Amino acid sequence: MMNLCINASYAMEQTGGKLTITVENVLLGNSLAKDYPDLKSGKYVKIAVSDTGPGIDSKIIDRIFEPYFTTKEIGKGSGMGLAVVHGIVKSHSGSIKVDSTLGKGTQFSILFPLAQGKAAVEAETIQEIPRGSETILFVDDEISIVNMVKRMFERLGYKVQTATTPQDALDRFALNPDHFDLVITDMTMPQMTGVKLSEKLMEIRPDIPIIVCTGHSALVDEEKAKELGLAAYIMKPISIRETAQTIRKVLDRK
């Protein structure tokens, strides 16, 4: 859902527009079967994510679920987003289709089989989300993610400064390195990776703890993070509870 909504937001970035999400129960019969040939007839939940952006060219619409295919500028996307969405939907016995009209917008429709019976209630121990008051520099080239994470951290009591380019982060940090207690940076950004940015920040202040966020586990793991001098790494999508716990572990080690 995050991926589809961020893509819709990106499509409407220049012109503005309307993002609509609908959820409804549908009965897959003869009328819908042609749109979802890989599904059996029966009851489904349909989730639709629509935007009023410029639409997708018919020349490329059949390729959008391919791994590494992207129409974004270099550094703006990995091309893995819709491929991952497609994989998640398929692994849950669902199906996804896209409808788009140039100049009018795009709609992604997902069907999941409707669960029969009541869900089992599982007892879960709710742990309190740890809070703090330190100053964090957060770096990510996706403005929507920057705004979301800034609000999330501020609700936990932290003071947050943000940067949407590695160079901006370096400039802010260099002005007053001791002002920051922690830096959290995305891994994949234009101009400079999160690891390269981390190296440059540590040249200015060797003891600054840095957490790297990545959507690809192959890029950073616990061993690699240690070798690079990073305090920790976080897998995307960012979970508020796990991130808050990681932040506290890192800051409390200081």
C-alpha cells in the first residue's frame, strides 16, 4: 500500500491531483473473470488505488511489474517497487491489474480471497515505544518519506532536522557537528550513497552514531554495518516500533 501510494504521489508531483483508495467485497463471476484469469470464481476483497496523474503510456504498461523497470530519473527509484508488490500479491493467492488513460490517471486493482470464518485472536504483549529528546538529522531523497518520518520522530519527543540530498546533509552537519546526537540516512540516493555520506560525516566527527536505512538486505547486514563503522541499520519500510527501539539502543550506548 505504501509503495502504490508513493508511486501515485510521485505521478502527481508536478500537477497535483487526487489519490483515492477504496476497499470493497466483490464476487468474482463471469463479468470479472476476464480481468483476473488466474483467479477462481468466488468471494474476494478488492483494493483499488487510483490517482489523477498523467497516466502510463500504453507502450510500457505491460512492463511495469518487471524487476528493475522504472520510468523515474536515475537515483529516484530502484525499479523494484511494483515487482515486489506483484510478488506479495501473488504469494497471498491474489491478483493485481492496472488500468490507465493518458492525461486522466491510473488505477491499480488488487483482489485477495475473502477469508472464511473469524480470525483467531492471538494474545500479544504490547511493548511501550521508547521515546527520547535528542537531536536527529534524517536524510532521504523522497520528500514524502522525510515528512512522514519527521512527524513520527517528533511525536516520540525527538528534535529532528531533515535533508533531501546528501550534500545538504553534509552542509548542515558541517555547520555544527556537535549539535546532532544521531544521523539516520537512506542508502540509495542520487549523487552519493548512504554509506559514502556516512564516511564523510565521520571524517568531520568520528564519534557520530549513524543508522542506515535500506530496502535491500544484500546491501547492508549486521557484519557489513560493523565493518563500515555504522551504529546500526534499519530495513524499509520503516516500522515506528523497531526504529524507535534501534534509536534508543544506539543512543544509550554513547
